[in-house]
Amino acid sequence: MKKMLLVLCLGLLSHCAFAQQVQRIDLNFGFYRVDIEVVADQASRMQGLMNRRIMAPQQGMLFVFPEVARHCMWMRNTFIPLSVAFLDTEGRIINIEDMQPHTENSHCSARPARFALEMNLGWFASKGIKPGARPTGLEKVPEPR
């Protein structure tokens, strides 16, 4: 029992240490403000939202890629149904794709993208946010590593 409790505590501590290192920014789509976790290094981009069970309605994750290219996303080990918006270098939405949990289908940008923004499934549609929209706040995004 003590060993199990120790493992649980260590796991929580490492999760908290990771959470403290994560950069967060606010993005705004008109009247809609969202709290965004930024993943700008390879390890964080690979982890993404894997193994998380919930995400608050006004939260999301922004993937910052080191190169402008036709990027693709998938949902391996991801429990949360998501919508992903691919954004160009100017921050304009190129296309939005809906993704189902635990699938390995590729969801790709329609043309070269610099960012991918994951939100809960249907978030963009429910707000009337479509390709061509551009959030404010991307100037706070760190350079990818």
C-alpha cells in the first residue's frame, strides 16, 4: 500500500512539474477568448493531448511547427473528441477537421500550415468560426524548438 501511494505521489509531482513548464496564452476569436496550452518542442508536440480524459470548454492546445508544411494530426491514445484548425503563417484558419478518439486516420492541412489548434469537438462550428478567421494573440507564441 505504501509503495502504491509513493508511486502515485511521484506521478502527481512529475505531472505538476510538467504543467508548470507549459506555456499558456490567451487567443481571441472576436468575442471568444480561449486559454491555450502551447506545445512548441518535438516531445510536447508528439505527446499532444494523449491520455487526457477531459479539457475545459474554453481551453485548447496550439501546436507550433518549426517549418511551414502540410501537417497532419491523428488521435492515437487520445480520449477527447477534437476539432483541429490548421493555421497559416499569418494565423488564418486554412481548414478545420473533426477527429474521433482512438483513431489513426490522418487529418491534414489543406495547404502548408505553421500551426494547428485543437479544441473540443465542434467548438469552432458552435462559434461560427470558419476558414479565413484569424485569432488575435498569436504574437505571444514562442518560436518552435
